[in-house]
Amino acid sequence: MFYYLLKVIISAILILFISELAKKSSFIGGLVASIPLISILSFFWLYFDTKDISKIINLSYGIFWLVIPSLGLFLILPELLKTGINFYVSMLIATMLTIILYWFMIIIVGWLGVEL
């Protein structure tokens, strides 16, 4: 029961953190909210807090562009695990490579003239 309550509290804190972050930076909010369920909940929180549709629009665009590189994690991690690399090492490598993918996406989107 304590574990369930802890998960609920952590989830609630995460959702609140994303919505507060998005008030200050749609880009950072989009980066953190790349997970769809969290994204949807963040839209609700941001709207309830600000009633600012432009913030919802900017957050939605930021999430769209930053979900693409996050998908790399789901391709890299299983390939590393298949090679027999330890789970924690695989997670570390996959996370680092995903961060590099984010960096490339930010550069590419910038070249395309998209403002995050």
C-alpha cells in the first residue's frame, strides 16, 4: 500500500513539475513531457493554471518534435540488452545516446526554423 501511495505522490509531483516548467519554457516542458500520458495531464494542468491556449499550443508543438528523438531509447536499449550488456549499463548508454539524439533534433528543428 505504501508503495502505491508513493507512486501516486511521485506521479502527481512529476505532473505538477511539468506544468510549472511549461509556464516558464514550452521547450523544457515539451522535453520533460515527452511521455503521452504525462503530456495529456500536463495540458490539463497548464490550462487550469493559466487558461492560456498559446501555452498549450507551444507545449504541444514542443512535445511533438521532442518525442521523435525519445523513440531512439526504445530501439537502443533492447539492442544493448540483447548483446548481454548489464541492464544498468545499457540504461546509461541508451540514455546518453538518447540525449545526443535530442541534441541533434534541436539542431535540425532550429535549421528548419521551428521555434521550441
